[in-house]
Amino acid sequence: MRPIDIAEPGDFEIDPPCSQSSYRERSPTKNMSSKSDKYASFIDHPRYGRRPNVTGLNPNPMHRGVHLHWNTTSHNEIVAQFEAVVGKPWPYGDTTSYTDRPKRIANTAIVADLSRQTPATVPVTHYFDLERKCRDCERPFIFFAKEQKHWYEVLGFGLDSDCVRCVDCRKKLQGIARTREIFETLFHVESKTVEQRLQMADACLFLIESNVFSSRQTERVRRLLNSIPDDADVSERSRHLDRMNRILADERKSSEPSVAPKSRELGQ
Ligand SMILES: [Zn+2]
């Protein structure tokens, strides 16, 4: 059996533990050298920071009554739990490819409120801070125990959901979704005002720059901007120039491969 892959907070600068008095707290270790602070390069979460939140609580998933989220449990632990409960050898083969992604950070657990989770076959009793690598930008980040509690107990997310992107990339995706909505609404407006044409050009450029639309869509932006009358006011003219420059920059990149999975739906 391979050793269980659990990150130890022995090589980073520990922030003061949170002040939840019911937890057995560990004193922050002194003399932690900043050069060994691997979390310095982690993405900073606006609410939770970038370093683990040490609570001193470290429940063992092998103990009865302790159930961790599937994204917090390694293959070896799942196998051992199954064999302890069922009393038979593990029959499902190697699940390492998807169960060994998590890197649980020791001593960062917080207690879950089972009554607030959406019903599941096995509820989760504790959340741990987890080390992650963003699916989009590949930078490291922490999916915080407190954030999980917020997801599963306040926002009502199911326990089958998981966090695979850093906070920056999640915000970017939300921005893309909002911009697509604006674009699609304006797309269906028959006679667009100058302001609406500029807004649509803005949205289209943002979606090209986010690789949602093909760079061929710069032609649409060009048509929109060319339709703006010469006597439009000064601020509109300057926005117009700014966008034309962005078109030129985008067109210079147009020989590069781009991803345009949904641009066809919008009738380019
Ligand atoms: Zn990211």
C-alpha cells in the first residue's frame, strides 16, 4: 500500500490558528523560514488568504464516525474504510487517478453541521483545507475548509460538487457568462443606438480576448464600429479608437489557434 498523501504543515509559515475554542489548537510554530514558505506562491483568496488556516483539529478518516468529503480522501483510505466496514477485499480496482488529486493539509479541519448539508448517502463530518492546482491557469491554490462549509451549508451546493478552479479563474468565467448574456441580448436588438453598438463591440472583443469567440469575430466588431456616425460625441469617438486598436491587436494574433466552441450558435 502506498503511504497516504497528506501535506504536513511543517514547511510553511503558519498563520495564527482560528479562534474556535472547541478545537484543540496548536500554537503557531516559530522560526518558520520565509524561504520555505511554499504557500507564498499560492493564489490569494480575497476572503480566506493564501495560507492554510491551522485549527489543530486533525480527525482520522479511518476512525468510525469520521467521514470526509470524497475530494479529501485518498484511494488507500477509501479502500481501508470499505474493508473495515464491509469486511471484504476492495472489489473496484484502482481509483487513484481521481481520488489522489486532493492534498489534505493536516491540522486544518473544521466541524461540519450535518443538518445544513443537502442530503447525501454519506454526509461529511469535517472539512479540511485542500491544496489544489487550478484546471485553467494551473497555479496552486487552497480550497479552504471554511469555503467548503460555505458552499455545502450556506449556498446549498450538493456534496458531489468540487472546486477545480482558482478564485481568479472562477471570476473570469462569471465575467464571461455575464458578457455573453449582454452580447446575446444586444444581438437581437434591431436598431441599435450608438451606445448599444459600442457595448456590443466591447462584449465581442472581451469574448474574443477570452478565447470564447474566434478571432474571425473581429470583423463583426469592425462593422459595428464603422457604423458609428462621424458626428458621434468625443467620448464615443475615443472609445471607438480604443476598440479599433484592440481589433488590430487581436487580428495580429489571429494566426494562432483559438477556441470558439459556441461562436457558431451566434451566426458569425
Ligand atoms: Zn486559475
